[in-house]
Amino acid sequence: MRHVDSACPLCQHDGGRLLWRDAVLRVIAADEADYPGLIRVVWQAHVPEWSDLTGAQRAHFSGILLRVEQTMRDHMQPDKINLASLGNVVPHLHWHVIPRFQDDPHFPQPIWAQKQRAWTSLRQQVVLERADAFEQALRLALNQGATEMQ
Amino acid sequence: MRHVDSACPLCQHDGGRLLWRDAVLRVIAADEADYPGLIRVVWQAHVPEWSDLTGAQRAHFSGILLRVEQTMRDHMQPDKINLASLGNVVPHLHWHVIPRFQDDPHFPQPIWAQKQRAWTSLRQQVVLERADAFEQALRLALNQGATEMQ
């Protein structure tokens, strides 16, 4: 039995739109209006810190994060990728993989800082379309990876 | 020759107080007033993204980050660790390892969000003292790790 915390939202709910899962983690589309393509990778068990995982668990998690980042670069063509494991509000291990663009609402600040501007509707549409293609490619890439690992 | 960008501050300067380095990365005390113990681990060569490294390079970098996190947990006793690779302003691969406390200036928000409060002077003193002990332990842990890897 994996550890579950009955008060933890990431133990009780997926925390977004589920794209893929295996026995130990899940890949979620956050669907944040300003950040199409923002992905969260959530460890299934309730552990707070990266260093709470075993080496083998971290290696598996890292491999998935890398696959998300590479597929995001290929399909969203962001100006920068942001990676973060924070968990101050919800201390259940999860990573944010965030495609950043020079004209996004917070660039060059982190997405948690004060908003700098709104997307233009044209650019937001472009990024939304890329996010759709990215999601499809990501499901394929994760399924292919799972097959390779068998 | 590693790639160097003459316009990049992390190619030109350490980016903080140097605690340790090896041939490929360096460990920096950021000395940010509100965040004693905040560490940055900076890749020496000018590459923007985590996925620009080879698997062996990422494994080495990850091992150092893990050692920083574990030593930080032991000596700073934070309520949470935050890990982040952003690089929107300076697109030269570096990770932030941030000890967070429930009464720190931004908790539970990320440190880049709006400030919530000031430290009490008593608590800031406690955290500063822990940061001193942490730095000493971190140098030892990194040197020990380097010896083990030889």
C-alpha cells in the first residue's frame, strides 16, 4: 500500500487533466489559461521531497521529466523551459514543466511573480494549437517509452 | 573548450559566493538577505536547458543537487525544499535549491511571488546560524563525494 494522506488534494484528485500514468506517477495537463502546455508530473505516493525517493525512483521520475521536456521543446518551441518542484502549499512531490515564451504573461519573471502583460489573442491561439499537438505527441512518447522499458 | 557566451553573467562571474566546484559545475551561496542557505548549482558551460546535457552529465548534476538537498535538510531543517531551474533572465543552466520555512518572507508562495511578511529578527538569526553550519557541512559532503567518485 502506498502512503495516502486523506487531507492532501494530490492524494484525493489527479490535480488536472490526466494524460498518462504508470504505477508510480502521473502526467497532468494543468490547463492554466495563461500557460497552455504546462505539465505537472505527480508522484502517486504522498512523499514531500525529491530526496525522499530511492535512487531508482528518482531515475524513473527523471526519465519521464526529460521526455516531457524534450517533447515540449520539439512541439511547443518555447524560448525557455522552466522546471520546478515547490510543494509549499501541497507538500506532495510534483514537478512543473513550463514552456515559456518571451511574450508570455510573466516573461522573463517566473510564472508566480507579478503579471507583466496579457497574451495577444493571435499569439495565444498559436500557443494553444502547439499545446494540442504537444499533448498528442507526449502521449505517444510516454507510451513508446513504457513499451521500451518492458 | 567549453562553450562561453561573452554576454552571459554566469559565464563571466561565479554568480555568488563560490563554495565548491569541479570541472563541470559549481556550487554557489546566493547570500540573498531573506534566504540564508539558498544554493545555486551552476553548470560551467553555457547551455540553456536540462535536456541539453548528456545523460552522464545530468546524472552527475543530479547527484550534486541531491547532496545539496540532503545536507540542507539535515542542517537547516526547513519545512520544505524548493528546486527550480528557470533561467528566463540568464539562460545558462543553473538550479536553485531553496530552504523554505513556514514563517519565511514568502511562504507558502514561491520566493518570486509577492512578499507576505518580514522575518522576525530572532528567527532570522536562527536561520542564519543554521546556514553557517549547513555551508560547512556542504563543503565536507561535496569533498567527500568527490573523493568517493575518484
